[in-house]
Amino acid sequence: MSILERIYSVILSLRGGGIVPISLRLSQDTCYQLLEEETLIPDSPEGFARVLEEMIGLDIEIVEEHTDVIVAKEIFPDRCPTCGENVAAASVLLRRTQQQGYIRCSNGHTYKPEVRILYLNIFQKPSDDMRNSHLEVCPQCNSKNLQYLRDTDAFCLDCEWYNMKRM
């Protein structure tokens, strides 16, 4: 799978799950690999970032260390805790939370959601240790396409299942 396909795969897996991709951080080595894969010839590193931003639709940050992550924000809870109503799309919830500090559902209930920042590694593959101590398949859709955020926190790239602890 190419780097761009990996990036799109992670971004598309976030649809409908209350997680909004914000930006993409790539190491210089990954940028060079991506240049070779996509046969892009930028005039400068800034030009390369600009082309990628247009292709992917996210802000691109090129960093020196080995960091190849999609930075995303999650609104928790994404439904009204009183009545369970789905209030709005995650991007709308995120904007309202950042502007007002609270969310109001159509039934008049007000709550203050938590905004979590997630760093989703585009190259993460479960190691042998993780395969032994963690899930190998998604319990909801039986996909082997799981993304681990921490040793115990994971979510499925193919459906909306996740096992992250609520705070």
C-alpha cells in the first residue's frame, strides 16, 4: 500500500465516528518517499506541502524527526449525555465547543464535551507482542485493520468500533 493510500485509509476510517482529522505531520524521509511514489516534482519543500494540502485537504507539517501521524480531534461524548440525541456532525460539534465551550441539543440539554487530541500513525502495524496481548480482529466487523493509540486503546479502521476508556 502506498503512503498516500495509507493516509486516505486512515482518514476515511474516521468518517462518522466523532473524530475529525486536523492536520498531517510527515517526516522528511516520508516526504521523499511520497515524492517518488507520486512522481511529484516540487519547486521547494513549501511547494510540496502546498501540493499535498490540495491533494489531501489537511494542513501539512513537515518535521525532521520520525513522525508520520494524522493529528485528529475527538469530541466526547458526541451525543447528548442526558437524552442520547446525536447533536450534529463531529466537525460542527468541534467548532461549537471551541467557540462556545458547550453544546446544546435540540431538547435544550447543555453539556460540556471533552476534546481529545489523537495522533494516528499512518505506518503502525501491530508487533508480535501486541498481537499476543491485544485483539487481532475487530469484535464488531471481524476486520484485522485495527489502529492502536496506546497499549490498551484501539479502534477499527473499517467500522465505528473502539475500546477507549471514557473519562
